[in-house]
Amino acid sequence: MIIASAIWHEGHLLTGKRHCDCIKVAAILVAHGIGRLPITGQQGFLTDDKRFISRNAAAIHAITCGQIKELKFSSTELFSEDLW
């Protein structure tokens, strides 16, 4: 099951309900001297077994495990709005 949106950014896994929340976390880290802008990390999702998966893999995963019935915002990628 998908439990959070996530972004891999400069060796850090940032999580939140939506990807914009992950970007806000990254901005806080940058303000404290950890990492740098722009936030260009790979966007994906965190699973309940703590795996980071891409938007494409997350789309298949969410449908296969019954978390969602269909994608609403893309034909191949999962968006946090598909979940919450």
C-alpha cells in the first residue's frame, strides 16, 4: 500500500501527504544548510514496507493492491491526488 508521497533529493528521502509537502521539507533543510535548491529529486511514493517507488510503479502498485480503482490525473503515473 502507498503510505506517503516522496522525493529523493540529494541523498535524502523526503515524505509528506503530497509532493508539495516534500518540497516544503526540502526548503526547510536548505534553510538549515542541508542540501540546495532547486529541488530536482525524483518524485515517487513510499510503500508500507518502506520502499521508494516511481510514479509509474506506484500507479501499478496502488491499483494492484486495491488502494485505488483507476488513475484520474494521468494514464501511467500516480499522483497524490489519486489517493487523497
